[in-house]
Amino acid sequence: MSQQQDKAASTSRRATVTGRFDKVAAEVFPEYSRTRLQAYIRQGILRVNGGRQEPDFQLSGDEELTLATSLDDPYPEARSWVATQMDICVLYEDDHLVLVDKPAGLVTHPGAGHFEDTLANGLLERYPALGGIPRSGLVHRLDKDTSGLLLVAKSIRVQLSLADMLKHRQVKRVYSMLISGRLTKPATISAEIGRHARNRKRMAVVERGKPAVTFVQPLRCYKQCTLASATLGTGRTHQIRVHMKHLGYPLIGDRVYGFKPRIDKSDTSGYALSLFP
């Protein structure tokens, strides 16, 4: 892109109040949500006086904020996503949406370390028109090591409608999990979640974090583990995994939040657990 084109594609506005970069940006660019502006800041799409800063950077009230996109192109990050050939399991499709079965091990959308090998890249190759829709039409996401169904919208109108249905619990998501230990009664976990104090790549139950609520229902108890289901009252990063560890029943096979339990291999379930990846 030439310097002239790049300048034409940028929007600059003056900050007139003091405070955190992301909070001031939300006032300067009210067309965008604060969450999206935070993403733009981390990606370097939104800058202060031409330089990159963190969302919590303190502004003095006289800086120039530059968004490296025109207001007609509200999702500039999608321009860098590439179409990649891959097998995608489509369970349902019509003129409005697609329902795909994401396997464990597949990242949902591009991010650090994964730029061309995600489900979003595969969707762009299979449905090129999704290039004009935020996140390649994905309405929600699943962690890399979580398998399950994902909704993909074929238009922005449908995407916004489905997102609104999820927000108001008109679409219900149920997660199945195998947890360490015997959980015999339903549980409601209400504990705030935020970044881990020492490992910033991990989440944890912390004071002054974001409110998070998880509802857990045991389905079948075995000698050393429990098959359970979980539904979300909120949608925080790694919420189920963090909350189950906090409850004392971490997910079997979770290399980040779990632990390697002492397993009695004398029964069938114990032997199966010893082989669980």
C-alpha cells in the first residue's frame, strides 16, 4: 500500500480528555465498541501520536489518535486473513448460516502464532464471500483444544442477530467435560476471573476481576472422575477450565489448568484415564 493510500485509509481525531487510552478512544471513536478498540490498540491499528501503546496507557488530553482504516472499513484486521485449504465438517447449511463441527486442536481464528491454519482461514477458502464479514462470519469461538459446534453467519445482519440471541440466552450452549474427582451435586460457581498475576498467558480467579458464573451438572460419576455438563452465565476466557480448577475438579487432560492425578489403574475407568491425552 502506498503512503498516499495508507493516509487516505486512516482516520485521525484529537483526544480532549485525560485517562486510559482505551477509555478515551471509546469517546473519540464512538462508532466502535471498547472491546474492538482494545483489539485495534493491541494490533497497532489504533495509535497515539503515530506510536503503539498499551490499552492502559495514560493520555494527557492533547494527543492525536489515528485509526489505520477508514470508517467505511470497520474490520481492518480481516484484510490480513488469508484463505487456506482445509477439510471442514459442515453439519448444516442454508442461505443464512453454516453450522460446523470444530475438532480439538484447531484454533478458531487468527492470533499470535496462528495466522493461516485456523478455522477462519478455512472458512474463507470455502466461502470467499465471508471475507466481507467480521471474523469470517464466526459468531462465537471455542478454545483450541475444545471440540464442538460453531455458528457461522453468511451476512452481517445474521451475525448480529445470532450474537444478540446468544447474549439473551435464546441460543443455548452446553459443554460436556470429564473432570477429576467425584462431583455428586450440581454446583454454581460465581468467582471473578482475570489475568494470572505471574503468568499473563493464563487466567485465574482473582480479586477485582470480571464477574463470571458457571453452572455445572454432574451426569455420571465414576470411581475417579465425573462426566459433567456446564452452561455459562458469562463468557470469559477459559472460564469453565478456570472455574473447575477453582472448584477442585479440574478437567482431565487440561495441560494448563489441570494436574496429573494419582490414578488407580485397577479398574476400567482408571486404566482409560491413564491413557487420556
